[in-house]
Amino acid sequence: MEEFWKNLAALLKVKTIVTMVVIGVFAALALGGAFQPDTVMTAVTMVLAFYFGTQSGK
């Protein structure tokens, strides 16, 4: 159970929150048809690459 709380605390780090917010906003705008997904796909890809790149470094 202690490991569960430890993993939950790790998820609440700032970079994780920022990544999830960026993905959520991108998905909401894309599904709502507010823009063409190509326009911000580069930014979302960079955020995801940074997030998973730093995760694999641990």
C-alpha cells in the first residue's frame, strides 16, 4: 500500500500535471473542431517527448 501512495505522489509532479493538461486541451479542441490538429501537434509531441524522455532517464 505504501508503494501505491509513493507512485501517486510521483504522478502529481508539476511536469506530469502540465503534460496531462496539454493533452486534455489538445484533445478537447480537436474533438470540438476548434482547429486543425496539425497546427499544434508539434507542440504536443514536444511536450510528450520531454515527459517520457525524462521518465526513461530515471
